[in-house]
Amino acid sequence: MTLLPVLRSCNYHQIISPTTNPSFAGDSKRNALKQNWRKSKQEFSSDSRLRWRFNCKFSNPSTYSSQIATDLYLYETADASFDQYLEDKPRVFKAIFPDKRRSQQLNDEEWRVHMLPIQFLFVTCNPVIDMRLRCKSNGYGYPPGVPPHVTKLLHLDIVRWELQGLEDIVKPSEFSLDVKGALYPYRQGNLNRLKGQLTMTIAFDLPPVFALIPEDVRRDVANTVLRRLVENMKDKVNGSLLADYSKFRTERMRKLV
């Protein structure tokens, strides 16, 4: 008598018809109870796994950014201005990324670059970026901070990217990479300067492998990685680009002779 209320409260019991043979009533109840107990155990186990997976999916978006600027003396000649040099985008790109094994031209404005491996905490990835170079003039489409009287500007941005080596850790939908840069000659009187700016920003939802690391540690590491990347770009502009522009001036002078 005391068993019936328990069975009703569990909602897993089966109703035994009054027409059932009494000799088999006890066995039928026991079999029904065993079957429903197994069913309830399976449902509980499945539900527990679903709850575990849901609770272990962290959603803690983090954003890190690094910005750097360049300001160098620029020697120009009338027959080989820096404006003319910027118009030759393939040459400019080659000066910044001289390693042909790691880059390829996709079209008139875009190049694919296989960057050197980047180590973030205890994982390593190989970024592949599609970079676009566009020339702008007369103040049209200039980024903030660039005077409108600048005659020519080379704008750099990333249109596509891939993080090879992190496919099992970070999904593309949970990660974004943004790189924007500008390079232009700044003339004021007899003083000519080469100025530029580069901003790199990453944002992602932290997977469980990173979520347990303190935020100050993650930020320090991310800022260090980003700073190295932008400083590497700056060094190439300060060194390789100016050196190639010097060759450009020499080539123009020889053609005029």
C-alpha cells in the first residue's frame, strides 16, 4: 500500500489493468518499475552531460589593441616624389614584405601573407592574412588624424584572415582581427616628413583553456605580442621602405640622364 504513492509521484509507473491476471500483477509491476528506472537513469545521465557542456562553455570576450606611429625625415626630389613611389603598390608591398616565400599577390590591391608563428601563452598559431593596399588623395577617405592637405596616402587594412593551429581552440566566429594603417608624406615649407600610423586589434571569446588565466596576465602577454608585431612593421617602414625609395629616386635620375 505504501508503494503506490511513490510510483505515482515518479510518473514512471504503468497502469495495470483490472482485467490483468492477478498471478502476473506483481511481476508486471516489478518489470515496469525496472524499465522506468533504467529510462529515468538514462534521461538523467543525458541531461547531466548537456548541463555540463553548457556550463563549461565560457563567454568572456576580451579585446586587446596596440598602436604605433612613425615620423621620419623624408628626402624627395621633384622627379621622384614619394607620391609617385606610393602609386607603385606592388613595389611598396615588396619593400615591406620582402620574403617571396611567405606572400603572394591576389589581385591589383590584395596580397596574402603567411606571417611568422605567434606564441600566445602556451599555444602557437600561424596567421595568414589577406592585406589590401589602396592609394587615396585630396583628403578623400583619410583616417582620423591625417590632415586633409596631404597629397597622397597609402591605406592598409586586412580583409580576410586565418589562424592556422588554433582551429580546435578558437572558432572563427569567436575571434576577430583588425589591422589598419596609413603611410603618407607630410610637407610643411621646406620640411618633408614621412608619417605613418598602425593599429592592430584582436577580440575573442575566451575558451575554457584561457578563461582560468588571470586577466592581468592575459593582457600583458597579448600586449607584448601585439607590440612586437606593430614594431616589426614599423622597423620595415623605417628601414626597408626608405631604402627602397632611395633606389626609386636613383632609378628615376638614371632614366632622365
